[in-house]
Amino acid sequence: MLAGLTAVAIVAAGLVVIFGGGGVLCSTREPLLVDVAAAVDVAPAVMRAADRFNGTKTAVGGRCVLVQVTEQPPATVLRTLIGDRAGVLAERPDGWIADSSAWIRLARQQGASSLPAGESVVATSPLVFATRASLAQRFSVGKTEMNWRMVFPSTVRGRLTPTADEPDVVRVPDPSLAGAGIATVAAARDVVGTGPDADKALTAFVRWAQAGSAPDYRSMLAAVDDHTFWQRPVVIVPEQSVWQHNLRPSADPVVALHPREGTINLDYPYVVTAADPDVAEASTVFADWLKGAQAQEIVRRAGFRSGDGTQGPISPGPQLPSTAPKTRSSVSPQDIDEALRAWSRLAPPTNILVLADTSKHMAEPLNGRTRVSVALDAAKIGLRLFPDSTHMGLWEFADKVGGIKGYRQHVGLGPINEPETGQVIRRSRLDQLTATITAHPGRDSSLYDAILSGFRTMTSDYREEMNNALLVITAGRDDGKGTNLTQLLDRLRQEWNPDRPVQIIVIAFGKGVDRAGLSRITAATNGSLHEAEEPGEIIDVFLAALARRLCHPTCKPTA
């Protein structure tokens, strides 16, 4: 497995180590073995460089240095370095080449403080929008330039569906696995700016990107060649991956296109991770050698740009742009780190219990219909926004519904794509209920009792790996038959745990809403209050509610 080592013979009498079968005396002691973990796309080039390096018989402290390189996803190496127990390498590597400096900074932030400063960049590759050559021609004829706003759902761009001259999907690498995904989130954040509307747009992007994200560049580019699902696919990948993909002949090859606003360059930094001082010195020697002419030629022949970015790939082929890309200078390393934190807050799935008000207030008219019909139409739309990773349940509430409890469980909390009982999955059952639940004209509202019971259920069924919320769809009034507002607020403040937070999100339909009281309830759990008149507003409401994950736990009260 050691690159360049075809035979190792130890002559017992003199402890002479001979490499490559060439009979060259290297040391009277065993070699210094350096294990380097490299991101999947750059690993083959680094393996070839290690083979060349091992042939130089470079010594440290009188011992030959031998480097072996393995493909390792950056997230796996990061978990190893910060001391996680699950999903880690069997042994800590001695050197690490990630596909973005963001991974190195993240490792330091999460506990790998011993990593030395001053990592060296082995290679670079700009992010490109990649698609089939025939589609690129179609976009050109339609005067459609690739741009970062394409990563957002078409609704954020002001239209329900993409036009025929636009991509019907722009797939993004998973930011939890690939540097290109991290950089794409940063570019998306930079494009929309800051503020509540920007947070909603970023939230929409994250949920859209999750549905189409892929674990690696190879599978993303293979999907571009697949004509069976998406009609006009575009993927965001490093330029080098397009070069690699096109090594296989194709009648309609994949081409790389630069976004008009400028792109972000992925760097491939080498950081020394060895704990042993001698091995760390040997790892440093290899890192320095990778910056030299021989190694840089190897990475450029593999489709990368040089470590300093001044030289392009050797023999790039017609599918890569001949001009150097314009960089998006407004995206700093700090912006990239913040974007990764934003993704980590927005991406986890949701564990949510929905409380549907069916009291007499929901039977009142609203825009020519009843409040409950408008609210349930909104719920039907909102249900589509939740991916299959969601856990969801549904209660209805009104005075004496379900007996003295004041609520009735229709769907117990659990995976939305699995049945609670029988064969019908929760999503189908929930969709059915949005058409069949009705209001009870003669029943008062048990709003406060239902909120307290629902909050306690969510606290009991809290899931660490998910965002936990209680969603209340209501007319916004309580008729005073049970728990009062003061008692509810006292219990919420006593029972709300900032380390296991359950947010209460209230969507109130129609007029006469007790805004002051509901605002105090949602503020007690760092939640939010929203008022709505039309079903279509639900998308904006959900995105605004989900966007509060970005400021948790310091969100300001909002209504």
C-alpha cells in the first residue's frame, strides 16, 4: 500500500532497509511512515505525487520518509481530529488535504486546537456551473447566463416554475460532505444579503438544496448525463471534476460555465496532523515538496489549477473555459464559515406537532369561506414543504374535544413517510385530514390547555438531532374554560429548557386575534407569531419560522 514501495527487505545483521528493490541504502532504522488523508477528488493526484516523492529517498533525522495517501471524506477526518467516536478513521492521519480551508477552520473551532497554523495550498479549482454541451447551447440561445440566483427555488426568483430557457434544477453538493457545497451556501448567502427577507430566501435555498444535494461530484455529473428525470439539469462542482468526467468520450460532453457574478475558488490545503514530532516533521517536508515544480505539474495534469491559482490545468480541453474566472471577492473566509454555520442550523430535519383549532371561532367567515377551510388549505400547502426526514403529528383542539382534555390526537408524532398503524403513511393521513377536519360551531376554544399539553408532549418526545417545534394553527383566542394566560406563561418559563428547546410557532387566521397574549406565549419559547388571511401565505410563514433557527437562541421576539 505504500506508494512507490515495491519491496521491503530487512537485513537482520545490519538492519539495512532497501526500497524499490533498487538496493539504495536509506537508513539503518525503519522509515518514517506518513499517512496522508486526502479529499476524494484530489487524492489520485496526491498519490502520484507521493510516488514521485518516495522515489527521492528524502530523509528526516537520518530516516527515510515514505508517504502513503488514502481517499478520505473531509467530514470523516474532521470527526477523527476532534475526538468524535462515531464515523471516524481507525488511526489519526499524519497529514490532511481537505477540499476547502473551511474544514480546517471548522476543525480548530470544534476542538482540534493542536493543528499548526500556516497550512499550504496544494491545488485550486474554481466552482463552475456544469451541464451538457447541448443544454449550454440552448441556454446561450435563450440568453440565459449562469448566475448564483439559480440555486434558489423559482418562487424566490419571482416565478412559480423555471422558464424553458432556464435550468429546471441546479443541484448542489452536500455542504456537510463537500467543500463545493460549503462555498455554494456562502455564495447564496452573499447574493441575498442580510435581513428577514434574506433569511427566508436562504431558508428556501437550504430546503431546496437538501432535496437535490448529492454526496460527491462524480454522482452529480453522472446525473447530468441521465436524460430520464431532469430535462435541463445544471450542477455546481469544481472545474477539475468536469475535466475528470470528460476523460470518458461522449457525444454530448459536460461543459463548465462561469457564473456572471464571479465564482469562488476551492483550495486544497495541506495541514500537518501528526502527533509524533518526528512524523510531523516528515509530514511538513512532504507538504513543502508538494509546492514545488514537480508536484505542481502533477496536479495541473490532473485538471487542477496551481496552488497559487496563477496557472491553469495542463491540456484543459475545450469543455473548460479558456479564460480565468472572475472571483467573487465579497465572499471572505469568515463569510464561508458563517454560511456553514447557517446550513448546520437550517439543514437538520424537523420534529413537529401540529395543533389545529376546530373551535367555534374557526367556523367564522374569512374571505368568503370559513377560517378552518382557509387554514386547512394552508396546511395542505405547508405539508409539501416538509421532506421525508420530518417527524410530524396532528391534534385538533376545542372545548371537550377528546373528552375533558380539550384535544384529540389524530396522528401520533413520528416519521412522516412511515405509517403510524396499518399501511397508510403519516403524510397521506395528514393530507387526508386537511380535507376532512371541520370546525365545531358550538364549542369554545381550549387554546391555552392545548398549547400546554402539546408543549409538554414535544418536550417529552424531544429529538436531539432535529429541530423541535409546536405549530399552532388557530383563530387566536382562548375562551377561559381552563388554564389562563398567566398560568400558561409561568409553566412555559419554568419548563422551557434552552439546551432542549421546543419552539412554539403560532399561525393565526382572521381578525380578532389576541396578538398581545400570543406574542408573550411565543416569546417564552423563542418562537414566533404570524397572522394570515390566505392559504398561499403559508409558504412565507413557514420560511420565516424556519429562518429563526439562524438566530437561535438570541432571536428577538417577532410577530
